[in-house]
Amino acid sequence: MYDKDDPRSSLATATAPRPDSGDAIGVPQYLDLRDTPVVRAQNVILAHTRAHEGEELDNGELDGELAVIVTGDSPAFTIVTADDVTEVRAPGLVVVPPGRSRIHVHGDGSLVRLVEATEPAWRDRPANAAVYAQAHPRVSPLRRWPLPRGPQRVRYYPLSAVPEEPGRFGRIFRTRSFMVNFLPEQDGPRDPHRLSPHHHDDFEQLSLAVQGEYVHHIRTPWLTDRTRWRDDDHVRIGSPSVTIIPPPTVHTSEASGPEVNQLIDIFSPPRLDFSAKPGWVLNADDYPMP
């Protein structure tokens, strides 16, 4: 599945697929966030906002945590809760505890927010809500992981505090409900001789393109019912966009833009296999495993 020098080659899940359930396999979704700024997977809603100086974003009253993905294109902003005022000025991940919060924007740029798909304030907003009118049987439901250690507060994890490191796969953070992996920037196209097709048994992957352009290669396995077979996908999409990859499709993403390309991978619930690798989850001291 992976080259021997790919950090993922040592994962416990880097094995052959487990016996198939026979359930219908979901269809991949390729979503341009300029046209559809609020979308969802089974367990998570993703909202992309092109924010402007002086704007205030109301996150609503949330039952679970809110995560804010901050990239090089994001403006500075302040998160205001009943207990905290937190200023954010650099790329990273911000995790906001349950309750009401709002964001005061101090410039122009893109912000990405993640909330649980069942949040009453958000569940009717996604443009692709009809895709999940019925739960997809192959996707494991969300069960929140344990509470974070210490008092309830806003937690900000700047990327500058954790430089990229050989042997570690990206820069990974988790919350009770989400896992976010900031993958390294890719200068120019990916080497077509070194792709990494693989599959996931029971969780969706959201590949958020924040710079450049990608070709997503996705193959739906052949099950016994030939009428459900699909041709392979080789879909080119720019940024900002999100591609939702259903299990157990075989997939790999190929950076294709001539300049800088970057993906951020999102999972809900957090991945156990990534979490089991020592040192991979950078805020593991705050967020314990089940």
C-alpha cells in the first residue's frame, strides 16, 4: 500500500481489507467551496468562510467542540466565549469548548470551521445534506473521545511550535470529535511514480485543498452486484475545495498545480491508528485516547 519510506507503512491498518460487509459503497464527492461553502460528511460539517475585516461570525450554541482551521490565507481573529478572549494570528488549529462563541475578524482571508454533524444550529445548512438523509452503513458513527485534561478553555495549537519532522506523517491534532492533519506543502506536481493508493475500512476522509490543484484518484471495489460497479475517478479540482472519500474506496491524491499545493486531511471520529503512533498526535497530552 505504501512505499517503505512512507511513515504510514508502519501503521497497524496498512494491511489487506477486512471481510466485506456487502453494504452499498458511498459515492465520492468533489465540492468547490466557493460554490458550496457549507458541506458535510457523515459525522462532521465543514464551513468555509471568506471573511473580511470587521466581520463577526456567530458560531451558535454548540453541544460539542468547534474547531477552526487556520491557514496561511487566514486573517487574524479573536475568539470570544463566555470565559475566554483568544487572539489568533498564525496558522494552526483552534479548539473552542461547547457553548456559544463568536469570531471577530481582523483582516481578509479564509477560515474553515468544523462542527459535529448533529449540531442543531448547523445541521440544516450543508449543501449536500441530502447525501446523508440516511446514515451510510459503512461509516462508523461518532462517539466523542474523552474530555480534554484541565479546565474548559479555548486551546490554540500554532504550527510554528511544531516544525515538520522526518518519520512523522504531517502535523496531526485531535479533539474529542475530529482529527486534523496539516500535510506538508508540495512545490509543484507530485512525482507520478510515487503515489500511495490505500483504503480505509470504516471511516470517511475529507481532503481539504487550501492551495494549488489536485487530481483525486479513487477506485470503488467490485462487489458481487455488477450493476453497482463504477469507473475509476481521476478528478482534477482546485482550491479551496474538499473531496469526501468514502470507505473502502482505494484512493490517492496527486498534487498537480505548478506552484505550491497543500492538503489538510480531516477525520471524524479521530483515527485510532494515527493516535497509536508515539509522537504523531501533537496535542495528545491534552486529549487522551479512549
